[in-house]
Amino acid sequence: MNADSIASGLGARRSGSSWMARCPAHEDRNPSLSIREVEGKVLLHCHAGCSQQDVIDALKARGLWESNQEAASPRRIHTTYDYTDENGELLYQTVRYEPKSFAQRRPDGRGGWIWKKGPRQVLYHLPEVLDAPIVFVVEGEKDVETLREHGFVATTNAGGATARWLPQYTEALRGREVILIPDNDAPGRKRVLNIARALLGNVQRLVVLELDGGSKDVTDWFGVGHSELELIAQLDGEEVSR
């Protein structure tokens, strides 16, 4: 990846020995990103104050920045997950790439995308959550879709194990029965502990359910042959013969 290709991808204009483009790391109406190449190295500077790492992350999200390793294995979009408001209007997407990585993007109102975190963060499948008396909370969108395929209402928040649990997430779950299923690792358990602290006293019933069998997550758990009945039985503290 060189300065020419980045400039072309951003629709930059030439300015002396460099290019000026709209910075992908913020809503840039007047081109503020300087792009130039010196001795084979691409130099980036946002005159509006974005850090170089923020700019690089935004370029990566657009497929315009590659390390040597990434160049050997080009990214492609694998799946997109829609986050909507209460009425089903799209707010933003989580984009999953292969090789595995994630980014957020939101509509720009002109048929394109702003590759930046949305200003309003909501729970995944928010309309379903608001209509349901019982909601499962898991770590990733893939696990949400797995539970939905098995007939359960489930949700998560964008960003994985390290993403902050925001007050509006707690508010959306207020008064409901909530079952938290952690990923089977230290970050997953820490995440669930933080969520449980936030929900305690705000929901009707709170359950932390660690799945038996040692599976990494609920998708793997169903993948090795467990059933909806077993999940319900584990919640009730009963055993089910398979």
C-alpha cells in the first residue's frame, strides 16, 4: 500500500508533493488529511487533530491500509450486523472481515458509509429486546444469531469483550429476566461480571449461566450437539438425557 493508492481511495487532490483528502477518522467537510510518501514510507497528518493511529484504523476499515502480513492475506467483508433504533431504522453496522477483524460503519445519508463508531450506541436487535420478557446477553453478534436460530431472544453490544457497557443498555433491559452467558475465557467472564453489576437491581431476574462441557461460546456449545431443551434444563438446574 502506497500513498498514491491511499490518495486514490480517498479521492484526494494533489497539493505540491503531497495530497489532501477528507480524513476518514472524523466527519470531514473540508479536506484536512495530508498524505505523502518519503523514502517508501507513507506519512499521514490530520490537521483537525485526529491521531495517526485513528487515521490508520479508519483506513484499515476501508481496506486502504495494509501491513506486510495483511497484504499477504487481503481482507474481505465476511458478514455485516445491523444495529437499529426502536423502530427498526439502521443506526450502524458491525462489519466482520476475514481474516477476522471488526469495524463499525454508519450510513452517510448519501448512499455511502462513514467508517466510524456511531454516536448512538444501542443493543443488537433492540426492537426484539424491548418486546421480550426474557433476554439472553452474549458476547458477539454471531452468538446472538445462534440463539435466535434456536428460538431465543438474544442481544449483545458492539465491540467485543472490552467494549464499555453503557447506561442505555441497562435501561433497555430494565424489568426483564436476563440470562448472561460468558465466553469461556477470562475476558468473557470479566465482561459478564461488569454487566451483572450494572444490571443488579434494575432487572426482574438475573442469571449468569456458564455452559457445561467446556465449549468456548454458545455457538460452539450448540455446534457439538446440545439442544434448546438442554439449555432450558441447565437454566432450571435439571439434567436432560441426550
